[in-house]
Amino acid sequence: MRFLTLGLFCMLLSEMASAQSRKVIEKYNDRAAAARAEVWSWEIDAFNNPDLKKIDTKQSAVVLAKHIDVKLLSTKNVTASLIKFYVKRDFYYGTTVREMVKINDKVALEEYSQFSFNKFRRLNGFRAKATSIIGVRIIKPDGSIKEVKVDEELVTEEDADKQQKSKLAIPDLQVGDIIDYFVLVEEMKATGESIDKQLFVLGDDKPIKRYSVHCDISDKFALRYTTANGAPDFAIEKNPDETTFDLVVSDLPALPTELWMSPYRQIPNIRMSINYGAFGYGYGGITVPPGGYSRNIKDADIINTSELMAKEAYRYAGSRGPVEYVDAVRDMIKIYQRDNEKLNKDSIPYYVYYAMRYMVFYRVLPQSRINVGLARNMHESNNMLFISLLAFTLRELDIKSDVVLATNRYGPKNGELLDPTDFEFILKTRTVKPVYMSSAGVFSHCNNFSTDYEGQDAHVTNAVGGAQRKNDPPFVSKVKIPYSKPEENLRQEQYTISLDNKMEQLQVERTTTVKGALRTAAQRELLLFEDYYESERKALGVRESFMEAFADSRKNKSLAEEYTNAFAEARKEQKEAFTSDVRDQFEVAPKELTSFKVRNMALRHDQPDFVYDTKFSLEGFLKKAGSSFILDIGRLIGGQLTIKPEQRERKVDIYEPYARTYEYSIDIAVPAGYKVEGVDKLSRKVDNDCGSFMVAGELAGDKLHLSVRKVYKHAFEKAESWNNMLQMIDAATDFTGQKILFKKA
Amino acid sequence: MAKICLYLCICYSILLSNLTSYAQTNSEKNVVIQSQEERYEFVVSNNAENPVNVKQSLKVAYACEQYRTTIPFAEFYDDKSKIEEVRVYVDNDRRKDVKPVFANYSIDDIFYSDAKICGLQLDLIKKGVETRVELEKTFFDPRYLTSIYFSEYYPVTSKVITIVVPRWMQIEMKEMNFSGHHISLNKTYDNKKDADVYTYTATNLPANEKDAQAPGPSYVYPHLLMLAKSATTPGGAQRYFNKTEDLYAWYHSLVQQIGDDEGIIKQKALDITKGISSDTAKIIAIYQWVQDNVRYIAFEDGIAGFKPEAAQSVLQHKYGDCKGMANLTRGLLKALGFDARLCWIGTDHIAYDYSTPSMAVDNHMICAVNYKGKRYFIDATETYIGFNQYAQRIQNRQVLIENDKSFILDRIPDCKYTQNTEVEKRTLRVDGNALVGTVQHLWDGESKEYILSQVNGTRKEKIDNALLRFLNDDNNKYGITNIKSSDVNNWNQQLSINYDLRYQDAVAGFGDDMFIEMDFRKELNDFTIDTTKRKSDYLFSFKHHVRHETDLDIPAGYKAELPANLSIDRDGYAFHLTYTQTGSKVIYQKEIIIRNHWLAKSAFKQWNEDVQLLNKAYLEQVTLNKK
């Protein structure tokens, strides 16, 4: 089903009256009829005379034409029919998206056969509302055009927010038809109300023969926009009272692939922000007067506005409410230092980081919901507020911090920025050895960057830390966030394997070490709150656990018992999680998981490697061949990435998550009475600029040792390197089929 | 201090913006219904259209036995019922701040339904403290109260269901699946109301199971089937469903109101069958046209949930629900002079048949055509099944067939597994460390329907690669070229796909020996059932029949050593793996039969043992030794 509630209108906050009066419906119908008449009469040749000759019939669907019309008008410029329908407010905001699509198969038929939308949505403000109008026509192969009588075909449901949702099943739509539909969303808004951003993406999962945009922007508005990845600029025309922005592009191919892409950096797009009011737009270094526009704003100006934002967040962190966190962390330090040795200045940022993480994710209050299962491990914080609380706490402890503004590898890049939100905010202590802090989750480490920022040229602002002082270390306004090395993001598996007497099962003792960017996902899947809470509580010097506190309190005594029950439940969940971990690694469930143990939870930067042991048996790897047995030794490295046939040709750059290494060290005891054959065929060595896959097998007495190492060397590769990537990936896939023979001696 | 705590709490929730989305799930043993009281009373209403109502009052007391939590509560209603009041009590204090949410209930695969939900979030604030929901609900028509279930989503310690039946109301209550449960009945007479009062008391009811591929609830859980027969009210006698004839009479009255336009339908039927002379071919053409051109969209909306949409409307819309599609099929066939009838049917999700006159008996409509003394059933909602082939969900089900003012009861054929035979024949030889040769596949019945659904559910530009990945099981060493398939748009014949194969590295060579795994697909490998978790019988989607053969040329100078055969034959299923040598060929044959799609819990142990043997057999290799 196609949900036509445009993304940019989804951020509604208010509710809709449960029923619409007949009068309103009648007015709506009149408005809808007028809107349909208007849209169908657009003088756009691609809609009026679609080019049906060169349609790629091998595609599920082809967009013959797509047009987006944006109108931001002062109410004095709005037509009488609109004013009659809507309560007059300060300005009118209308967006029409019209698409004409040739349907070539049943998948496309299914996609376009049902529509769901909200006719009315209440907006903030007295009697303010947004309205969605749709129109649908079907063009049959013989050229006849049938307009769908939308109002006769609709059914209406009411959802939990009392919003009425209309559903439309498109009648008489068949494979081979062309569907020509539009959705118009109209709003009357008042000064001060936000205007949702527009994002024009020049690409889709299906080819687009003609894509066009037309914006009528009244002189009451100030507009900013950014063109990215080679998107052409608008043709701009100044008319009395308004400016128009036009864009036409032709023959956009279907998007190339979904594997390792960064759409914001690879698909041409235009992002647009609009503000209303007598003063236009003014924030930080960016000023746009009403009737004006600003195109491809300089990064320096965005940085300037980001500084303001960081300052505001910092101020908020010190306000009543959030500041309680700051005070609590300061109290924790006092107690820690009373019970332990005094923290030296270099250690304070680390303590503060982990104490704040404890406050946000670990601490349990009597009124907290009981949530001690693995689901708790997924919690994340609001990054801006978290780092602002850290900055405020550190400042209280006489440590100043600066804010690093880094673009995200999967977001817009420098030079194509539009708003401060295009930056990720990272805290950097103004110390001789700076400490970086960002993106808190349950297992995040201090001084550890998200790999999403790697390779980015980041800007440092002293907006929070204040002006440089004499004793401060030298201020550097730019930092290059380094790429992590493949050996830093490592999954290392060590197996000691023996065969059971019946030669049916592998008995495996496994030690897994997970490092760097690979660590958090593994921790989230396997660690128990009960364990990491206690570990961190002790490390931070918190004197009493919540369980002790509850047990000692008459009021909360029963809570301690309830938590004990919940912990027991969570432990069962953890055993299932370790079983799943084995299954995920070997693509087959263990016959039995005998034991599991976490050696190091890796809760902090100074003990960064997550290490755990598992002991289990596996079936299905040994195959009987007469009196001999074949071991599927290649399968011991688990399932490997396989490139789909349609992905083997690649013309776009490769955005991998990060450089990484997978290592396997496997010791297999050769069963008594058997000798091993085929070890000589196991060795592999593919090593190129992008990655490597290397295998070495060695037989020493009754032990077969196999070492396997797969390395993705970089987080980013140019498209030209794809064949090198394929070599490495294929070598690993190929190895999974390798076998050795245990031959009866 | 309390203020600070509150502040911290607020901050905490700001920071942990996704707290609720990752809430801990409740264990099976945590939440229980300590007591539930349900009372149903038949009352006379002033509404002439619905002279008898059923008033329901419900009291459910929840408690957590291990740790405090929050649970959802939901009660359903629709156009034929109304929820009047909902009250929540926590530790016996009325909680007016807990407000119910009323909304349409979205059901997967149903485009529009009048089903609505009244939902609440209930806090179970402390171990041992009761949270209670009370609500009042009215059924406007006693026919729509089709059943009352005893078991719930959570275990129930004690449940009392009271049904007050005034003597002016005739109702039959059938006790279903009571065996094995502690349910007792106490029947009394209320003088004042001149009513019989039935009080069922149940204790220690286990929670409903959440297993996939399980039988429908009416097979498993204890419930009362409520059969409203008639009533004598001040407004006169009311006749409900005293017998199946009454049920049919109501259905038939709805069918009489459809208003098909025979002219339009006839013209379309003639268009579809233009140039076709044989009767059977005409029937098939009509069936396939409806399957291919009318999209199934489910509507469950009041009376429209029972009355078919007019044929010309479905024809114009090119979509419809099962009733609309059945009625259009009937119309098109009748227009060509065939004896086509509407049929009401309950799919195998429902335990009842038409010996029970109730709206709970059926959930589907199809079409029957009588031709040359034989009756064929046509279900156009099964998009890719052939004529005279039947989906498992309707097989062996009783059908109520229209016959003007009377009706006919019949059954859909109970098809054998051979309807769904899937054949693969591989002819291979050794080439270095590869196996090369040709492969032929054939699919029929529901195995064919499954493949065609997958093909047609894949975007056109991706079909070739998707098909390749299906055939090579995502193994890029299983190199497939030169694919030829039969017409995927004709599901009234077997689907065949043939291709050339080069299976690289399929031959493991060690010294003078070669080892070859003859089975590539290994159906049911590791398909054991976890008896510690599964509580329900297992239902296969359909009866399977897999017949695979691989013929391998033994290379000159080699002799073959063959694995042992496997032969398992049970009532419901069979696994046969055989290796033979014929001249210079090794022939591996595999036949897997699921005769009965319903695998009972009592058969799980044997099934698991048999699957283990199958797993083991799959691991055996053919050895080729140098002579």
C-alpha cells in the first residue's frame, strides 16, 4: 500500500476532531474538485503527452513523469476558493506531488493499488488544519483515460489518535495501465509555526523519465537551499511579490544498489528550508531577508549557527532539572574520593563520562520500570543533551571543553550543509591530552568515536568552553577524525575442536574476542544488566546497590524480591542469547550449549575487548564416506557475505561501515586411528589494496591448526576498486566449501 | 528529596527517549489473571430491528507474580456491538486517569474491517496487588455472540462465566474442548427473571499458546459455542438460527439482494471465452481470468461482511473479497450456461461444520460448478492454483452450496499429496572437481502455487536473479545456465524449469578417491520440533511430495561405494533415500511425503527421531575409488 502522507508532514503533534460535519465535507469536496481540475490541467508535456515509445518493459514500473509543486503564499495572494475553505491565517503552504507511472508487473500493481491518507489533520492553533487531497486517473493501453471517483471509493477508519484515515483501493487498475495520481497537502499557518523542510531526491527505485519541481515562494518568506551530489540548480525568476524556482531533469536511472551506499552523498538531491516573517531568517551567521534566498550556504555560516545551538544546549544543561544530573555526578566524585584515592585531573573526564552514563542508563530508582532483560541494552541517549551535561559537569570541575562539529559519513558532507543538525556534536576536553566524548549508549566508551564520523574534516568551536586562556593548550580549529584501522575493529574466534566417539559431533571450546566498532552489537546481544550494573557501581564507588537499598527499605523491600525474580528471568534469556550467538556464527544451532562465560564485559576504554567463552557441540559438519569422514572445515568460519548477481557490476563508490578484521584460529584434534588428507589444499592468499583473505593450514602430530584472516582494509573505496573487493569476498565465500578427509589409517 | 527524585525521573525520561520501545517482555509466569467474571444476559430491547440484546459485563483482575510490569488490555467490538463503560481499579482504587483508546482494529491482509478495539495500558504496580478492569458491552443481535472462550492470553486462576437465559429465549450452548480442563456447570433458575442461569466455573486455565503453524483456536481451547435459536419478545417471535436451514435462508436472502447485471457479465464472459469451444476450456478460462485480473482485497464490514458485492461492480473495480470474487465467477459461468453456484465454507482454521447453525461456521466463499455429473469447486482467491486442484485450507471441508430455497451439503475433495508433487531430475557427470549436466524440475498443485506466488511477488527486473538464487539455494558455485521454463502465466499445467548445471567444487578429491554428496537440497534437514517449547500440533502449509533423482556417471576407471538406504514410513509421512548402481551409473532417489499436513503433538517424538535419521543420511557421501 502506498502511504501518501508525505514524510515532511508526518511531524504533527495535535489531534483531529473525530467527525467532520457535513458542511466541512461539502467544502472539502468542492476544494478537492477544484484542486483536481487544476492539477489535471497542468501544462506539462510529460503528463499530457507521455512518451510511451521508449519505456523499459523489463522494469517493474517506470515513472513517466514526476512533478512537485510547492506554494508558499501570503494569504492575500490565495484564491478566494481557498480562503472560503480554510480559516484565514498568515500564510498558505501547499505541496503537490504528481506521478505518472507505467505499471509493468503485479508487484507494481500491488504497490499502486491501495492508497491511505488523512483528509484532515488538526494543526496547532485555533481551528487550524491541514488537508490532503488526492486525485487518481488511469490511462488504459488504448489511451482512454478514466478518473477514479475518489470520494465514492473511499473507506474511512479512525486510529488511536482519533485521526480519520481514508483508504482507497484503486478500481480497474491492471498491469499495462498507467496510473496518474497526485496528492496535495495544504496548510494554513500562522507566524511562528514551522514550515517542514523539502527534500527533492533525483532518483527512485524505478527509472524516472522526467522529474520537475516548481516552487512559488512569496516575498514574505526567506528560503535556503543546498544542491548536493551534482544536482542541477533551480532556474530562478523574480516576479512581483514572489520568486519562482524551477527544476527539470530527464532520464534518471533506477538507483544502482542498496549495498554499501551513502544516499545523501551519492544521490543528487536538493534540500530546502523556508522561514516566514518580517525578519526573514537570521540565526548565527546566516541572514536571509524576506523575499530573498540563500543558495549553498558557506560551511562557516553553518558552523556559526551550530555554535549557537551548542551554547543553548549547554545553558539548558545547567537549568533546573537537567542540572540535577550534574550535581549527582559531582556527589559521586566526592564519595569516590572519600572512599578511594583522589582522582587526578587526567582521570576526571573519564570518571565523569562513566558516572553520567551510569546515571542515564544504569541507575535504578524505586519508580523505574523493571527492565533488566537484554532489551535494556538497546537504550540510547539524546546525544546533544548528554554531551552538554558532560560539558557542564566538567566545567564545574574546572575542566573546559570544546565542541567538535563532525559530519556523518551517511549524511550531507562539508560544502553541502544546510543546517546545524547536519553536524554530529562531539565533546573535546581542552586538556593537553584531549578526551573525546559522544553518542552515549549503555556500552559506549569514553574517548571513542563513532565510525560514522571517520575520515571527516571536523570543526572545533570554543563556544561552550569560552575564550582561550593563557594556560590552555593551543586551540586547533580543525581536526581530521581518523579512520580506524582494520585491526582495531576485530572479531577473533579461537576454537579447540575434538570429534566425539561416534564421529558425528564436533565438541567445540570457543573463545571470542570482539573489539572496536564490532564490540557494541555483541555486548547488546549478550550482556546482562545485573552483571554490568554491579561492575560499574563498584568501579564508580557507589556505596550501595539499588538491591541493597530496596532490601533495607521497608517501603521498597518487596521490590528487591521482584528484581530478583526479574534477574532470574533475564538469565534464562541470556542463555538463549548465547545459543543464538553460536547459531549466528555457524548457521546451525548447537546440539547443546554446555557452558558460557563472559571473561571481560568491556565496559570501559581501558578494558576495551569484549571476551567470552562458549562450549558446545555441533552436528552436520562431519560426513560419512565409506569408512572415512569428511569435515566441512570451510563452514567453521561461518556464513560469508555473498554478492548477488545483480550487485557484481558496480559503478558507484563503496561506503562500508568501517575497516575490519575477522580472525579464526582453529585447532582440531585428529581422532585416533585416522589420518588427515586435504590440508595442503586449504591455503589461500588473496591480498590487494582493498582487503585480504588468507588461510594457512598446518598439521603437527595429531593436531591440525588452521588460521584464517579476512580483512576489509578501508571504510571507503572508489568504485574502481570493486573488482579487488570481489576477489577478497569471493575467496572467502569459496573457502566455505572446503573439506578435509579423516581417512581410516 | 521527593521533588528531586521527580525531577530526575523527568530528566531520565528525556534522556531515555526510547525507553518504552525496548521494554522487557513478560515471562510466561509473570502475569496471571487471578479471577475473571463474565456475565451474559439476554434482554429485550426497544429497538425493533434488534429486539433482543445480550448484555455482557466483564471483570478481570490481573496480578504479577514475579515483578511489576505494564500490560496491554484489549476488548473488541464492531458495528453489531458496543462497549459502554470501562473502569480500571488498581488496588481497589478507581483510576479515572487510565483512559481507554477506541480505534479501528487493523488486521493484516484485511483492507477494511468494522472491527474496533478498546485498548488500555494496565500498570501492575506491585507483586500481589490487583489491577482490575471492568467493562460493559452490548451485543445488538444474539446471533453475533457466537462463542465464549474460557482461556486467555495469560493463565487464569479462576474464571466464572454466568449466562442468564430468560425462558423466552431459546439458545443452545455447546461445550467445546472441555476435556482435560477443570470446568464445572451449575444450573439454577431465577424466579424473578424467569430465567435459567448457567454458571460455569473454571480453574487453573493455561494461557493460550503462541505457536506458529498451529490449529485454529476453536480446535484447541475450551469454549461455549452459542447457538441462538429463537426468541419470543413483546414485539413478536424472533427466529434466529434454529437449524442450518435458517442460516442458509439468511445467507440466501442476502444473495437475493445482490442485483447482478447479467447483460454486462454475459458480455464479459463471451469476451473471455472468445475462440474457445470446449466447455472445460471455457470454465478454466473464466477461472484463470478471475484469478489473474481481480485483486483480492478483504472487506469485513457489517452486513457487507456477509453479502457479496454485485458481479458487475467487482468486474468494474477489478478487486473484491472472496464473496465478490465467487459471485463474479458464478455470474460469468452462469452467463455461459454452466450450472454455477455460490458455496459458503469454513476453512481448516475453523473446527465446526454445518451441523452447527452459526455464523462462526464459515469464513470464506467459493463457487461450485456442476458439469457432466461432476462438481468442481473454484476458489479464485487462490491466485495460482489450477482447475480441479484445491488448497489445503479448503480440502475436505464441508461446503454449503446454494440450491435456490434449499441447499446442498458437500465436501471439497481431500486431495492426496500427489496433487503437489515436486520433481527434480539431475543427470550429472564428473568434470575435474565439478559436477556437470542437466536438470529438470516440475512443480504441481500447491508447490507450483508457492513458486508462482514468489515469482509474481518479485519485481520484474529482479525475477531472473531471484529465480536463479532460488534454484541454486544462494550457492554461487551451483552454476546455472540456459534456463528454460514453461509459461509462468499458465497455472493450469505443471510448471517446468530446465537448465544446464556446473556445480563447481562438488567433488571432493583426496588422493585416488572422490567423494560426492548426492543431495543438494536436503529438505527437512534439522526440522526437529523443540518439544520443550512447542505446545501445539504442527500444521504444514500443505501436503508435500518431493521426488528427486540424481543420476551420476561413474568415471572410467572408478568403482562406486554407496551409502546405506533410508526408508521410514509412518502414517502421516515417509522418507525414502535410495542409492543404486545400474551399469556405470549411480542413481540416487529421494522421496519425501507429507501425507497428512497435521502433525499431532503425540507424534513429535517419533518425528524428531526420524528427522535425526534423515539428517544423518543426508551426511553420507558416495565414494568413487580408483579401481
